[in-house]
Amino acid sequence: MPEGRIGWVCNWLVPGLPEKEARAFNFRDTTVAALLRLAPAAQVGKLLELIRHNAAALSRQVALTADLPPGQRAMRIASHALPCFTHPAIRPLYDEPALREAVEALLPPVGETARSGDVRLSTHPAQFCVLTSAREGVLRNSVEEVEYHVFLFRLLGLAGGWHPRGTHINIHGGARAPLEAFRAGFARLSAEARGLLTVENDEVSYGLDDLLPLSEILPVVLDLHHHWVATGEYIEPGDPRVAVVAASWRGVRPMAHVSAPREELSPSQDLPDRAALLASGVTARDLRAHAPRLWNGPHAAWARRHLAWTDLEVEAKDKNLASAAFARG
């Protein structure tokens, strides 16, 4: 199996750059309430300003990632590329000619840069995206949120078929419910969405073992940190469950997530011991928080072993700086 990639998530950090200049590398956003306070023409104008900024920022991010060594050409796109897109009061504005033409002109070249630069892309809708919900409104909104991300990847030339170039839209299992609820929600998605969606284990509702039966219908993203927080286990690449996860990708290179608990919780260079930390009064919420970097040597070495079978997105406060440090070893 080819050597794995190490990816960064959502925001590109440039140390020492003045804040005003640093904004050019990352998305801007707004709120529905702020938009609705504007006159209709001003709403379109505001969204157009944000779309242009975000498309330029995404272009910079993808180009910077394409310039990295091959083993670091993976990134997660922040979800608010098109602000407030799925809100029913805002969605019709995106059909206005000025906005539609801007979106259709600005995003396809970014996708071409990603494809020519061999950059693997993903997105991660927020946790309110819940395909297991028994509430019709929540389920409908969740489907619309996934389809919005499909729309983004379609514009980038990365929709259609089974996870083209490893592209994926990753969600959590959602509120605890029988897996049949997830299957029912999954069935409401378009074929393009079903070909891009992945599901990730979490620390509360759906652990790794809970999600393995879904490997028959979509890829499973193994979050190593979530699994440790839930169980205390440092799962190894040779674990039979890892083989099930890898097979769920059906020939596409898998993606997994890694992060570390905050250094102040367990400052030694021994592997953090979940049971001992909880016994000392550290809360599960404390354990869930991500450290700025993968600071612990044995922990990083354990995570690096997983590159034998999967790519890894580094979920850390220092974003691309953390993934680059991890890649350097």
C-alpha cells in the first residue's frame, strides 16, 4: 500500500504575518441575522464580497498544499465557503445571477489546481448534521447540509462516482439511535452524496464498534483520539477492526483522524493513560479537547504507524503548522 498522507484542517496559519494580511488565507463568514438586517440588494452584495474572498482564500490554500511534499497534500475545506447557503431565507439569493455566476466562475479553477496538484480534499459538516434524527425537520436540514457540500465538490469537479481522488464529506453518526435510522437517512441522499459521504466514530453516541456494521454502505473514518477518549485503547494497525475500516473504502485510500490530549493534562513523555487521568479528576470533556500539536513522542509514533494503511488528518489547534511538524517526525 502506498505511503500515507498527512493533512491539515480548515485554517492556514502563517506565523508572524499581520492579522489583516493573514485574513487573506482563510474564509470569512456572516450570520443569517446580519444578512436579514440588510436590504435585498445589499444582501447580494455582502454575499458576493464573501464568496469572492473565500474563493480566493481557498485558491491560496489549495495552491499552498499542492506545493507541499507529496506526503502532505491533503486538506479539509471549512464548511462556510458559501455562507448561510442552506438557510431557507438565504438560499434563494444564491440563484441571483451575480452570485450564481461568481460561484460558477470562481470555484472550478480551484478544483483544477487540486486535481493537477494531487491534493486530496475533504469537508466535515457541523455536528448538527444528524442523519439519525427522528425529527423530520432536523433530518431534512441534515440532508440539505450534506447536499450543499456535494454542490461544492461538484463545482470543484470532484463529485460523481465513488470518492473521486479520495474526496469525502465526513459526518458523525449523530444522536444515538438504531443504525437503521442512519441507513434510512442515508437513503434520502442523492447518489452523488452517497458516493462522497463517510461516517466517523465519536466519544459519546457511536464508537468504532458501533459503526462497523455501516461499513457495508459507506466508508468509516477512524478517529484515533475519539476511540482513545471513549475506551482508553491505543488501537494498532493490525487490529481486525482496522481491516474492516480499510475495506469499507473499497479500493480508495482511507482517511483517519488524529489529535492529542492537551499537554498540561499529562505532561510526561509517557503515553497518556486515560484511566489514570480520569481517576485523577480529569473530566472526559477535558480529554476530548485537542492540543495545539501532537506533542507526545510515543503518541505521535503510535499515530505514525497508522500511515501504513491510511492517510491522516491532524486535528490540532496549530492547524497546518501541527501537520507539518508531525510530518517532519
